[in-house]
Amino acid sequence: SRAGPSSLSSPSLVAATRPQMPLLTPRPLLAALVFAGAGPWCDWEGLAGVAGEEDCESKPGGCRCYYDALADNCPQSLGQDSQVMLCGCIYSDNTWLTVLSNFIAAFRGGAADRASLGSRFSVKLEGNGILSMDVGYTSRVQCGAALAQVYPGTSFEVSVEELHQFARNIFSGEVRQKLLDVCVPGRIALQLLCLHASLAVHDGAGAQAYAAQIANLFPLVEGCVQQQTPFSFPGLGEYLRAWKGVQLPAGGALDSGRVAELTWWPEPGLMRGKIPEESEVHYFPCVPLQDKACFPAGADNLFTSCENCCDPAKGPTGDASCFGGEWTFARCCRTPGGSGRFY
């Protein structure tokens, strides 16, 4: 027999009382000399014109970070280990694997598939401009313009500054755990789902608010998300740049044509599980989940964890102690070419 799953509450995210962090690492003297006094008043647009035709706003962190890459809160100001930590997530309880499986399904199809997402995710209008949907998280995710300032699935405010503080203090076990609990790539996936749920109800203000938040978070993980996570966001940077010039009609309501123009259409062939050659953290036996009934989101049992049960390191058919009766390896784990074994 197979051990049954048990439910977990939503992951514990950034504590309401934030820990005191040490002072940020000073910038090198050269950067301080060249950009001394280049504060919020600096004419970055004019500076771009002096430098040439570079579109600095399209660079990670915008013009400020393009001209001073080591400035506080710029993606390049973090060391390699810190950047990798920002891409970290906890996959053992299947929650993010389930969200990712639904995320892939939502964005790899055509227009007809997009039209059915409301029923696929059991979208409900909750009132006051809020809707909720079941996308595989441990609870229904609420979306709306009023909620765009928080990490989806939580009540905690999105803060790039706080993430930078945490990333600079990754030697603290507590800080590392908080970053894993946040799971920046997973939150971006949820934000994209919320953005498109807003588009589906023609809520331009809500969609624009989510686009702005994703534009703040994505540069933090853009350099590590492909190699260090199972998530894929093909063409997302270009899509977010297109939002910067969007002017909404009075009232924010969008017509169907405008909704189509503002929709993210990633390359379908890239919206899939990654293979080992593409990522160090690919989870190919679990992405997308072969059968979600095998590995429920929020499971706190090793015998219902895809990460554990479908681990090729455990053997050519994973961890044999996970399987029995109707819960077979072939049913629950993806294998190369559907061969029924890893090797």
C-alpha cells in the first residue's frame, strides 16, 4: 500500500517582523567616483543619448543599473551564489511542481486553449475586482489590481529591496529558508497567471499592475532561471518591455482586440519540461507531472513526493518503496521516450 498524503498550509513566507540586516556592501571606489551624485535626479535618458543608441531601459534594472551595474538593488550587484539562491524553491512537497505543470499547460496552447483556462482553473469572481483560481497551489490563488502588490498566494508585499538584503546574507540559514519559501520563479509564474486572468475579464489596470511587478522581479532571476530551475519564461523580457509604453483607456477596461495584443505568446516548443542538458535543476521526471493524483500539492510524506519517488539516483525505476498497487512507477514518473525506466 502507498502512504497517503496530508495537507500542508501555505509555505511560511517573509516574516511580518523583518530581521535587521547588516549594511550593504560598499561599491568599488571607481563606481563611486564616476557616478557620485547620480541619485534619483540623474537624467538617465540624457545619459543614454550621450553614450549612443543603447536602449538602457530594456536592460536588467533599467538605465540606472545599465550605467552603474554595482549600484544597490541592481541584479549585477549580487554575487553568483546570491543570484542562484534567488532562483531557489522547495519542490519536495509537489506544490511548485504542480503550479509549474499548470503554468506550462496554460501557455503552450493556442487561442482556443487559452479560452478554456477559466474552466480549467475553476476561476471564480469574488467581488470588488478580485477573482480566484485553482492553479495547483496549496490554496486558491486570488488575483486583482488590489492584490498585485503582494506575492500571489500570500499577504506579504513584494519587495525587491528586501530580496536583495536576503540575497546578501545567504550564509544565514534562516535567510536561505525564507528565500526558498518565497520561490521567486514560482511567484513570477503565478503573477503571469494572474495577469492573464485579469486580461480574461478585460481588466487592464489589474494586468498592468502585475506586469509592473513582474518587471521588477524578473531581472533578479533572469540570469539563473534557465540553468538553475525547471521554470521557462521564453521571451518574457521582450513581453514586459512592451508593457512599458501601454496606455490604458479611461476606466482601464480593454476590448478583445487590445486583450489579444497584450497577451504573452511564448514559443510553444519551449513551454515544456526541461531535459538534463538544459538545466542543472530540470526535474524532468516530474515536469509536467505525469499524474497529479500520484503527487498531491502540499504532501509532507516522502512516499508522495515526486522529487523523492521519481529520482533517477534511486535506481532505474526510482524509489521502489513509493510504488505499489495502482500507484506504479509507469503511472507516476516520466521517463525518456516513455520507456518505463530511466536507464
